[in-house]
Amino acid sequence: MQHAVVSREEWLVARRALLAREKEATRLRDRLNAERLALPWVRVEKPYLFDTPVGRKMLGELFDGRSQLVVYHFMLAPGQGAGCPGCSFLADHIDGALVHLNNHDVTMIAVSRAPLSEIEAYRARMGWRFPWVSSGSSDFNSDYHVSFTEEELARGSVFYNFTETDAARANGELPGLSAFYRGEDGQVFHTYSSYARGPEELIGTYMILDRAPMGRNETRIMDWMRRHDEYEALPKLHDCCAS
């Protein structure tokens, strides 16, 4: 990538022009956040059950005494062994936020269809602390459009990200983020869901890379990224033998 090399004065002119655009994007984000909060809610009627390290729990019990629940739909199907690398990349950013979220009346968890034993094995490998439960005994993943049956895939398209999506891109599991509210009477409401690149802002590494000189430096999204315990097997980018 070629860049012009200019004086500090010329750079300042260009930087101020970009700052105006950055402020515009920030104001747009604020407006989008306000619109997100203004979305109508849907009452959750189905009695979803989840397997947790302390036994089976209903959806309302996953709030852990708080009024807000954020669920990351983590791509880990039964028998898969290792979680999706992209989901794992995002999950690396959750633990540090937990203490802040919990003290702001928000519980954040991951949910996957894999049995709890497989979830716990992979979580131990990755060294994560965030709550992670199994939805394998319920329709939760299907109802929130992140898991798909063989019959659905055979039809050629699945409902994902609020539209019909090519089933070849689904592979049975896709990622997403959903939010819920629990009232004082125990009633749970679905307030928001986001799919595909929607949860990308949770990935702090990308936010830092966006401000680095070479940006994300990728040909396809996440083509450089590995699970965090797999990098040591790769040559460093600055090594002469790296390809």
C-alpha cells in the first residue's frame, strides 16, 4: 500500500477533514443506538431449558438476578470438538467486560447446542471464565435462527439475519447476538438480535486494527485470525520464511 508522505501541516489538514467524518459517524451511531433502544419487545412464551454447570435452568434463571441478559450464539455443535474460530475470536474479548457488565445490571453468557461436557472442555482449553450453557435440549437455537436442520439446509436457503440466506453458507450453525429483559414479575422479553457482522463491534482487536497503519490487512474477513492457542505454530509475518 502506497501513501503520500507530507509535511505535518498538510497531514493536519487531512486529519481534520477525517475527524469531521469520524464525528459524523459517532453521531450516526448515537442515533442508531437510540433507535435500537426504541425497538418494540416480544414476550418470550416458550419454556426454554438450558444445561448449566449447576443444573438445568430456565431462560429467566440465566439472568442471574439481573434485569438484562445478552446472549452470544456461539457456533459449537455437538461433536464439533473445537469452537468456530471467529466465535472464539469474539469470545476472547468477553471476560474483561464481565465485571463492568455485571455491575451495570447486565449478564452476558454464551449459548451453544453442544453438550455441556464439550462446552466445558473447550472453555478450559481457551481459559475463558464467562458463563456458557448448552441449549441442546431445547428449540432455542432454531427459534433464534442460528442453527439449522438437515431438512432446512436441503431446501437451499435458511432464514438468517432477517432474510433468506444461501444454505451453503450456513453449515448448520451461524453466529449471532440476542438481548432479553426480565421484569420484576419474572416475565422475559426478547428485545434485540443481531447476526453476521452485526456483533463485530464487540471485537476490540478489530477496533484497534482499524486505527493501525495497515488496518485489518486481510483479503477476506478474518482470513489471518486463528484461535489464540494456535498462533505459535505459525511463522511470524516478519520472518523471512513467512509466506
